[in-house]
Amino acid sequence: MNVIISTVTSLSQWARSYLDEISLSIIAVLLLMFGSQFSRYLRKRLSSLNSFLRSLLLIILCLACSSLAIIVFPPYLHAAISSFNNQTLFPVLLIILCLLGVLADKNN
């Protein structure tokens, strides 16, 4: 049992140095998974506008929202993930990655 705990602890310490990249990649994956639904929602809301204006607003809004999400949300996710101790960080990251895989599979 001590071998498992020490392995999980060392993997958590290793993953802690990459939490910036991990949180950014989680946000990017969520944007990829739910970006089409967001775009569909915006298209529906902007459907009454002129074609050129609708396309221009859709491009600007999607670009602004996705850029804002990529810039704003990763530090908060990093802070939330880094609050776990070294015995729980790596299992939590595995659970998050498995849940992202399940969500991606359901969306596909």
C-alpha cells in the first residue's frame, strides 16, 4: 500500500509543475466540445439580421468569447486544482480526464 501511495504522491508532484498547461488544455478541450453548441445558439439568436452583419457578428462574438475563456478561466481552474494535496491531485486529474473523454464521446 505504501508503494501505491508513494507512486501517487510522486506523480502528483510531477503533475503539479504542469498545472498551468493542464488547466489551459482542459479549458481548450471544453471549448472544442461545446463551441459548436455555442455557435449554434448565436446563429439562432442572430438569424434575423442581414447575412453579412450576421456573419461578422458571429465571427466577432465567437472569437471574443473563446479568447476570453482561454485567458480568464485557466487561472481559476489552476487555483482550484492546486488546492488538492499530493495524495489526491493525480487521482483527481485522472477523473477529470476520464470525464472529459466521456463527455467528448457523448457529444460525438
